Amino acid sequence: MPSFYFFGGQLDFYFNKFKTNCTAVSPVIGVILMVAITVIVAAVVAVFGFGFAGDFGRAAPKPPTAAITVVNNPETTGIIDMKITDRGGDTLKAGDWKLSIVPVGQPPVYQTSSTEFKAGDMIITTNLTSGTGNYTITNSSVTSDGNPGILTAGEKYDVKIIIYPFHSMVLDTVVEVR
């Protein structure tokens, strides 16, 4: 450092007084910063390496949606039945959708479909899904080779359709049959 002779050399004294430590950061702080950076980099590598970050660039598949209605079947007389109609939306794949028709207050009993259910399809049924036997659920009927249980006039029924692979519900309604 240059020497200043102003004020009888007193400036040299002041400059040298503050020049006791030439390092900007202590070695301990430098080591702590390096360890912190190493931990952060290792965490980022672990997240991507072990798959905790999810699938980037590929969106998760969305469950199908459908506009499904359930009503008393007005086209039949003397028969106690209901009509489940797909009014539009995505096609429900065979084996993916499950139907439950049970009296209100009872737990759902889902039966797996054997056909796809698409816009315009109508299931007309007099049967419950909580009976005995092997069920066949199609896009037009609910049948069983055992005793399926039948709908009773004036009773309310809980009707549900779930899409099993997605665990999503496309229909959850109560209908009173007459």
C-alpha cells in the first residue's frame, strides 16, 4: 500500500490499522457454503433419480366423464323398471365401469360391466345388483343367473356408476320407481 505523508504520516497509521485481515470470507464460512450447495445438488439429483418428482412432460390420464341420467321408464306400463341413459361424454370401456343399484340405506354392491357404455346407450332394468348369482351388466340390461332381486314400486334406490381404474364416480343418484 502506498505511503501517505499527509499530516505527518498519520494516514499510514490509519490505513494499516484496518488492514489486519486480508481474506474476505473466513474458511469456515466457505466450507459451510460448499456443504450446503452439495446437499442441495444431491437432493435435486435424488428427486429426479428416484422418481419423486413425477412424470414430467406427460400428464396423468384423466378419468372419463359422461352425462348419465336415471329415471322411471315411462315407456312401460305395468312393469316396475328404471332407465339409465348415457346422454353424452366419453365412452366408458367394458370392464372399467361398475354399476350398483341397491335400496337407499344399503351399501353399494358394484357389478362389473361386460360392454362399453357410450352416448345413446340405455340400460332398462327391473333388477338390483345386490342379489345372488353371476351378473351380466351390458349397455342395455342387468341380468343374473341367480336371484338378482327386483325393484319394488314406491321404493327409492341408490344408483351409482364408478370408473374403477380411476376410482371416480360418474353417477350417484337416488330414484324412486313407480
